[in-house]
Amino acid sequence: MVESVLDDISHRRFNPLRGSYVLVSPHRTKRPWQGQQESPSKTSLPAYDPACYLCPGNKRAQGDSNPQYDRTFVFVNDYSAVKEEQAPYEPEHEAGSAESLFLQAQPVTGKCYVLTFSAAHNLTLADLSPAEIVPVIDAWTEIYTAHLSPRSPLAAAAPATRLPPSSAGVSVTKPKEQYRYMQIFENKGAAMGCSNPHPHGQVWTTSSLPEEPAAEFEQLKQYRRQHAGRHMLADYAALEIEKGERVVFENEAFLVVCPWWAVWPFETMIISKTHKRALVDLNDSDKQMLAEAIAEVTRRYDNLFETHFPYSMGIHQAPLEGSDDEIEAAYLHLHFYPPLLRSATVRKFLVGFEMLGEPQRDITPEQAAARLRECGGELYRKKLA
């Protein structure tokens, strides 16, 4: 088969979701490693840390105190990357001048939130059961709904928001203006720049459309126009299920796959099997199955090298405000970008050729999927107790 040949030769793989390529070099897995090694993540943390600014009842960096929450908790980031109010900016360059071509800047406003996944300081998504992850998905959905444009086709499908307050422990006020996009993400582990081990993620809402989702929207719209209204990721999920080689886990509603075009060694995607534009399109059963998929991939990551596996995870879905074409072409999926390559201490670096040429990977997605499939079952930490 062609795939078996690709296990041994250098080749490029096309990413239809971005319209880009990745160089695959399977033979490089045999090279010796004498480079940087990370410190393994700590596996022993207290359930409550009096010095943690995210634990229930503790004071945060700016002096506000957290409530005694028991599941999820949301607050505006004390050190937000974007803010709702800032000094106005108007470029003074003359149209057609060199400054107008080379010194372009656009003001960006928005709102950033922090969302804790659990009250317990020592639990990650890998430690939580699907039932315990559902409140996190509920919180994501409520934050998204609270910022959704009333002009969006999604507004009719969105459940009535319960903000504020809500059973999910969310405390969010309506934004002062309509924002364009919301990026929900998690950076897990010090290797991915996470400054606090308490299980949490972030939500950045911006007046601009970031480049990654913008590139995906263009490809999704183009595919839909060229294929009689079909959706790229629905067709791709069906193909991966048929092939089976890159599938890590699936349930009735979601597929976990190491994508054909993955850049990171153990990169995965969670893809809805049917067209869902955004979190608001999920019913209660869908949310339970999404929670199961998240639990499966994060637990398998930790089991792979028996460590708190670092990654950056993010949700791509319809923008808060956009054209009908853009919103209907949008397709709910989650990206997991983990850096570890050979062990709990050896990571992949995107440097040199990757920065100056194009992304490159060694282990193939098929090999990565096979290893992750083998890592199911009970979380390794529970066996050590």
C-alpha cells in the first residue's frame, strides 16, 4: 500500500484545512538525541494550595478573592491580552504612502477570561470523568452564547444564556460591543508556558478575526462551494473512519484522529461526525460524547509517557459575528498540539527549516495513532496510588 511506502520515505502531506504542507521524515526517528530535555511534570500536587491564585477562596494577583466554587469558575483575566477600553488609534499616514504600505496597525479590543475546570488543584482534564468535564463544556457554551451576535444565524439555535449567575459557576457580563471571534483554549504544563498548575483554560474574545481560524474558514467555504454544499470535515471524518489507521477513539458523535497532515508528533483533532457549527449546536447527548472524547485523548496522552502530558488545545467554531456563508461553512473541531516527541523529557522544536521553510515531523501520524490507541484504559496515576 502507498501508506507503507510513506512510512520509510521523506514526503510532503497537504493540509486542506489550511491550504499548506508539512514535510514528513520518518527515518529521522532513528537519530540519537543529545539536545535539551525537559523536566518531567510533577505528579504530586495538593488538592488545595493556599498560594494558588485559582483555588477556591484564595486571593488573586490583583487582590480579588475567588468564591468557594465547587466545579467551574470564570473571571476576567487580571492580565488580559486585549481590553474593552483603550486609547483610540487612527493612523496618520497618507493613502498610498510608504508608511501606509509598510507600517500598518489596527486597534484590537476584546475581553479575556480564565475558566477553572475543577475546584481541586491537583486534577487535570485527564483526571476528570466525562461527567465532570460536561460542566466545563457547559461553561464554554454559556460564555460563547453571551457574546454571540443577535444577527448571527446561530442566535436562533443558541439556548437562552443563564449568565449571570448559573449552575456552571460562570460569572460573565455582556460585552460592551459586539466582538468578531472567540478563541477558547488551554495551555497545559510548563513546557507550553502554563504558569499555574491548577486546571484551567482561557477564553479570548477579540474584535478581529485571528489568522488561524480565518485561514480555515476560507478553506471550509471553498470546499463547500466546490462540493455541492458538503462539509470538508464531515467528509474527512468519514474517510478516516473508513481507513481506520489514524483513528484513536470514536463514539457516536465525535472522532479523535491523528490528522493526515499533523505537524506535532502526537497531534490530534476531535471532529464532530456531523455538521455542528459551534458549541450551541450541541444537545445534552452531544456534550456528553464530546466530554468522553476529551477525557479519552487527555488520558491517553498522560498514559503514553506516564507524565502530565503538556499540550495546547483549542476549539475552532463559527465566529461570533460573520456572514451567513462563513457561519454555515464553519465546523466545530478541537485541536490538540502536544510538544513531546520521544519521552516525558524530549520535546519537538519547530526551528530551523520549520521556521524558515515549512513544518516538518518525524514519527508519522499513523505511528502516533497506533501508540495512542494502545494507551487506553485507566489513568496510570491511579495504578500508582
